[in-house]
Amino acid sequence: MFELTTPEKAVFSQAVDQVTLPTMDGEITILPSHIPLVAQLVPGVAILKLDGVSEDVAVSGGFIQVDGRGKITVLADTAERGMNLNLEDIEKAKQRAEEVMHSTVRGDDETFARAAAELERELARYKVALKYKKDGSAIKPPLQNAELTDDSGPV
């Protein structure tokens, strides 16, 4: 069972064949019967696979827990599926972050770091949105979870 949750909502909750997640040490792929693990999630793209279908999800910081008995829990600051992303909004946010980075006065490390983190998050969102726009792949929820929705559609 894979659960991806943010402070606002449950983004994804169902069994998957494998999940690849961005961590401080690089990407890790978790398969059934993975050993127990706790790791820090970093901004990037989570790749979920089920029955030959792959879905990308843009994630930002948080934590990963694998209990060793088949349950994977990801607590993310943000997580967005491709179907919920708008390329125009992402491009505007990327531009704003790049402008802040370029206009930051030397020595203002905090502002630069915040803008760099925002840019990293927007780049992950952009990758996910582009892939979804190109192939439209999304893992369908099982029938028992079909009622799990939010304002922007199925989650």
C-alpha cells in the first residue's frame, strides 16, 4: 500500500507495484518486500507504477517511511498529479523565481536560497505537467476509492 499525503489532503492511496522517490542521497526505487526505511524527501518527481502504467507526481520536501511489511507512507509538503497542473501557471512561477535569483543582491543568501528552492519545485511540476500533457498517463483509483476526490477532480 502506498500513501502520499500533504497537510491539505491525501493525494494518492492505493497499492502500487513500485515507486521511485527523490531523496537527499538520490532517487530510490521501492519494490514489494523492501526493508524498513526512513528517508528525507526532496523536491522532484515521484514515479508510481501499477500494472504497466506509470504516473509522475511532483513532490517537494517531506519524509518517506517504509515499514517493511508492504506499506509506504510519504508525507510531503506539496504533491501534485499531472492532471491537476497548469503549464501556464508553472511557467509564470518559474519566471518569478528566476527573476528573484538574478536580481538578488550578493550576500542575500536567504532570499537566493528561497528562490532556488521555489525554482526546483517549479521545475519538478513542469516535468510532471509536460509528461501528463504528452501521454495523459494516470493510475486509476480502485473502485472502492472512487469517491476520493477534491475540488480539482479525482485524486
